[in-house]
Amino acid sequence: MPLATHKIKGRRGLYEVTRYLQSDAPVAVRLAKVSKRYRLYGSNRDTFLSLLSRRFRRSLATTYALKEISFELKKGENIVIVGTHQSGKSSLLQIIVGSVLPTSGSVETHGKILLVRPTVSDFDPNLTPRKNLEFRARILGLDKHEAKKTVEKALAFADIDEYQDKPFRYTPKLLRNRLSWAFYLTIECDILLLDGMPPAGLGKPFRHICNVRLFEMLTDPAINIVVATRKPLLRFPFNQSIALVEGQMAFKGTPEDVVSYLKEDKEKA
């Protein structure tokens, strides 16, 4: 039985979202003609009037963040989504995880899914790194035993022994970023959505450790990984690759094919 199913038909179209927490289906993620449209509000006045008048709301200009995106990811496969800034990569990941609903199309996922957007801005400065991670783990639905196990693995991965039981405000900035990435790269899930790769700000040694961990996860048949990035990742074993251009799927194939397409497209421009 699905964990949650939403099927809504309205004036803007039809969308369907189905999520299975546990499933024996051979497919991990399936998207069919998924589109996301936003209204453009020129001012706070427009926002207010749109709440009062349906006619005014319809008169507003619209833009598509995504338009008719379709792909299927079988269990054990991984995919990298390549696109420039504002090409729709983050919107696509948010739709897959369920934090944003599509305007039209259907989304189907099978398994426990996690979107990784590492940030330390929501860490409580008065709690220790250990308590902050435990709080995050419980928010993600882990029970007390799983949360404790995940936190211990993350603290060992981040290697911040000196600061793990001190208030978070005393933790150096470099180690704060380490902690966030370590947590998401050690938590157990079936489908991992990664919005970007480990940044240079983590420091070269720890960034290398993160890349090694990601490589291990990509070769694990029990995990499906979707990565959104600006550049093709030829060093990593991805099965599929998609090139997004202004919210549309411009090309789909292997990472090598996408690199060739992007080179040809750049030469034409």
C-alpha cells in the first residue's frame, strides 16, 4: 500500500503523486510529463489581490520552472541532472521528495527518500553538535535507537571530537559544514537526492573523503542516488544523465553523451 497518494484535477491540469515507503517494485523513481508553473507577482499588492479575486489571479503572468519532464530510475541505478543556475534542478528534486507539488504530471517513488541540502543555519547555537544531529534525525522520522546510531556515525565521519559535546556556537565554521555533510552521507535511506556536490569550502582532505563516500554509495545496489549539479560528473559511476535547459529536458543519455551534447550546444551558440 502506498504511504501517500495525491490525485488532484483542477483548472490548471492534473497531477498525481504516489509514494511507497516499502515496495518490491523494480522502479525507484518514475516521472511522467511533470511540469511546474509559477505565477509572477510584481508587488505585494498583486499577491494580496490574487487572494481576493480569482479573475485577477488568472490575469497574472506565469512562468514554467519545469516543463514535461519524464524519466524512470530503476532500483540500483543512479542519475545526474546537469544544468546551469535556474535551469530547474532544485525544483525537480523538491518535486521528487514531495516538498513541492507539480502543476501537472505524475510522480511515483518507492522507498525511503531523503533530500540533501546541507546547511547549518538551522542548527541551534546553544545545543551541542550531538544534540543538534539527534534533533534532525528525529525530525526525519528515525526512532531513538536509529537516531543515536546515525549521530555516532556522523560524528565519527566529521571527526570533530574536540567540539562534539560543546555548544554549537563554539564550533569553527569549517567544522560546522563538515558536520552537516557527514550527517547526510551516513544516514540510511533508499533514495538519496543530492542538490550539489561537496563544496571546496569543506577543505580538500574532507572533500575527498566525502567524494569517496559518495562513490561507495553509487556502487551500492541498495541505494538510488539523484545528483543535481552544474557540471557532468564523469569520475562517478552514474547510469543516466539529463541535461536541463530552462526547465526542459534538452538531452538524456549517458554522462559521456551529455558532455558531448553540451560541447556541441556551446559551439553552436
